[in-house]
Amino acid sequence: MKKVLDTVDQRTQLVGENRLELLLFKISATQLFAINVFKVKEVVKLPALSALPGSNNNISGVANIRGMSIPVINLRGAIGFSPMPVSEDCNLIITEYNRSVQGFLVGKVEHIVNMTWSDIMPPPKSAGANNYLTAITKLTENDVERLVSIIDVEKVLAEIIDYDISLSDGVLDEQLAEHMPGKKVLIVDDSSTARKQVRDTLSQLGIEIIEASDGLQALHYLQKLTAEGIDVTTEFLMMITDAEMPEMDGYKLTSEIRADEKMSALYITLNTSLSGSFNHAMVEKVGCDEFISKFQPDLLVDVVQKRLKTLLG
């Protein structure tokens, strides 16, 4: 199984080129699911699990991986199906999201596919707001077309881990807080859960939130405003964007904005669950102003305050 991921470090060049690689797996007999390779640390056969009394119903137990205790989430149960029976045929996909490590209990792990974000589509609106997908795509292999469902892992984790939007004592500058009501922030993220976390954090400060669910939607929105004569660099305090999104990723979005003289000075913060060290390099490459890893309310507010302080002189 290690061979599936043994060249993951070489794949970082794909990010920033509006490309991604998906790890394909099954949690049912027929349907194919996927998550982004960059969030996967490794794939192993399911080891023995220890019980975790009092945990969420979708926690199957704890696995010991090289001395590290990792909670194991029954992914099939977590996205609304009947839980997957734990057996020796199961695999464990170990991931790092939002500065936490967890394992997802799955069935067969197939292989990795290389795609562009333009191949990735949002889930159909008929799926409703409560579905557990950030996107879907189609994969043709041996003349057979298959639908691939990309899991909204942040939504899964938010229902298992209680995320707190309250701010630590001393984080909020009361003098700056007086200037926040009415300021606008554009949030770009394909995960409705991630958008809600940022919205709920900043809305309590009186900041007006405008949302877009992917980079292309955000770019078209900004272009529409500039065509109407609106200076988006002053209309918005900043744009906070995810990295991975259907149609256009956050890196490509940033590059497109920087290349347009009418909006090139827009303040952009990258807010992503991908690895920090890699994203710091990508921030410099594409020209983001800030990078913070999800989900950290104190840092979100700190970035907003720093930007506001600069504008106020």
C-alpha cells in the first residue's frame, strides 16, 4: 500500500497549476469516493483497534501507528450510511486536516488519478445542502465511465470534533473593533462547513461576509464588480480563500487576481487545511499576503486586525 503514496512529495508541483491528484477508494460495493492526495499521510491495512469509551458513534476506536494514537473514523457511517463492519479487509487512510491527524476506515483503496480542477464539478444542487460532498468528477478507464464523489472531510470532522469560534482573552483589540462593523470580507471555499466557520467567527465582529464556493465563481464575481466601476481593493477588507476548490483552486485564483491591474492589490489570505510548510512556499510563489491553517479563530481575527490596522495607519 505504501507504493500508492511513495512519490507524494514529488507531486507538490501540481498544486499552483490548477491540478490535483485524488486517492480513490470504496466504502460500498459500487460507489467510488476520493480525497485529495495532499491531505493523506499514508495508507495502511487496518491494525487492531482499541476502544474509546464515550467517543462519537462514528469513532471505531484508536489505532497505534508507530507509537502515535490515531482516532479511527468509520467514514461510511460518518457520511450517513450504515457503518462499515470492521474486518481484516479494511484499510486505513491516515490524513492530516486542520492540524489534527485521524484515520478513515475504508474498504478497498484503488489508485491515484491526476486531474485538473476544471474537471472537478460542484455536487448537483438537487443533492441538498446537507450532503457530504465538496465535488464530483467523472473518470473514464478502459472505456468505462465512473462517477467519483469527493468527500467534504471538513464537514465530517466538524460533526465529530466540536469547533469553538470563541476568541481567547486579549485577542480582540477593542479600539480596532470599533472600525470593523460594515467592513466586507470575501470568503472563497468549496466546503460549506469551512465557510460557516469563518463566517461565524468574523460575523460576531460586525464584519459583512460575501461567499463564493469556488475560485472561478469568485473571479467572475470580482470581474463583474470591476466592470461596474467598483474598486474591489477598497470594497473588500480582504479575500480569504481555500487552496483546493472545483473549477479553479485558490492558487490559480490568486494568480489571476494578481495579473489583473484593476484588482491586483486585493489583500489575499490563504486559509487551508493543507500542510503549512508547503503552503508558505506557495503563498510566496503566487503572491498571497498571508497564510493561516484551518481552523484557528484567534489567527483569523489577528489577520483581519493586522490588515485593518495597516489601512487605518
